[in-house]
Amino acid sequence: MTESSALVLYDVADGVATVTLNRPAVRNAQNVAMTFAIDAAFMRAAADAAVHVVVLAGAGDHFSAGHDIGTPERDIHLPFGRAATMFWDHSDKPGAEAMYVREAEAYLGMCRRWRELPKPTIAQVQGACVAGALMLAWACDLIVAADDAFFADPVLRMGVPGVEYFAHPFEMSPRIAKEFLFLGDRMSAQRAYEVGMVNRVVPREALERETRALASRIAKQPRFALALAKRAVNQAEDRMGLRDTMDAAYALHHLAHAHNALTSDDHLRGQDVRSMKKAAEE
Ligand code: ZN
């Protein structure tokens, strides 16, 4: 059922599907190919009556360092399919259109789609959970963090006001969210627990076992009632403004990309993996 060369591993045991990001050599940097592999795995888990809960995990020392902005397999500029939107191909379009359309599909649209998976999802997070990876973890219903996990959204340095799936003021209080965005600093697992972003913090060596135990308990509950409870809370979040907040922030995000493209080297203000890593170490 699993292939070590696959971008995403998929495994089912005792009612729990585990979807594992599998580019550990590059801290599970998420390219578009991986995004569609995650989507296929989630679709498979949603359709399989033997699956009651889905765990999203990362192979190796880190959950994920975020979107792929620097490996040879970076593929965001290439044509790719559509699962979350009905937008046309972005790859041969000029100006802000290309960016707006591709991120609507691969980033915001996909994460919103995954949030609606009608079975409980649990992010199992160790090590880095940075930028694009936050969107993955936040789209899950529960988050179990290892004590070595850290969370950060440092993209303000790239001239954009946070990641595309803008849930920051819902994942933590607005005042904490501002500090999180303004500084881009790492938030420890313990701090993430204190601000209400994660459900459990467990020792690194117990992460898989504790996540599995939690998933197994939930998996024994009635399937349809779980789906309805999830829907009820998601609806509540949307009525509290989550969806509108994201739509408004997405427009600001693309004003920022367009501004960067007009005034600097590129839509990311000329920042790349090396400069972002250097800034994080300062
Ligand atoms: Zn963007």
C-alpha cells in the first residue's frame, strides 16, 4: 500500500488512515505534485467506509517547512489540474492573474476543501510547521504536537501579509496573531497549546502513539454524527467570520504580490530559501 518513493504515503489500520508527507530530505517541502497527492489521499480516505479518522503526518524530523520555494522539483509555475476551483490554467497568463489563479487553486482552495473532509482529521506535528505547513495543520480538526514542534509564519519578510489560508486571528487571539505575523518568530509547541492552537503537547518519542490513541478513540464514535459535529463547528467558525476574513485577506495578499512584482525582483520581494533561513537565524 505504501511506496517509499511516493510524495505521500497512505496507510489504513484499525479505522485510521495515515497520510504521510514524504519528502523528508527537504523537510517535506510541499510542491504542487505533493498537494495533489495529499488531495488524492484525502479523497481516498473520505470514500473508504473502513476509514473513520484521518491522521496527517510528516516523515522524518519535521512535519513540513512549507511550500517548496527552492528544490529542483518546485513546480508552481507549471500547468496543473483543478480540484478546488474552476479557474483556467495560470501558467501562460500575465501579471497578477497568474498568481491569483494558481494560489486560489493550489493554496487557498485546496486547504478549504480539505477542511471540509467529512471525517475527523488530526495533524501530527513534529519539528518545523512553517508558513505553507501551517495551512495544512490548520485545515485539520485537531493538532497533536510533539514537544519539539514549532510554528511560524515568516512570510511578511517576503512582503506578503501572512499565508493564503488566513486563519491567524481564529487560531490565536488577534493580538497574539499580530505579533506572530509582525515578527515571524517561532512559536513553541507549549506556547501554541497555551494560545489554543493545538490540542495536546506530547514528548517527541510518544507523538505517534498518542496521536494514534486519540484517533482510535474518535474512530469508535458514530460516523455520521462525527461528520455533523465537524460541520456544526466549521459553520460556527464561518459565521464568526472565518470565511469572509480569508476572502478579504486573500485580496490583500494579492495586492502585496502585485506590489512586490512592481517594485522589486519578484512577487516574493526577491526572498528565497537561503535569505529566509538566514533571517530566521538572526
Ligand atoms: Zn501567495
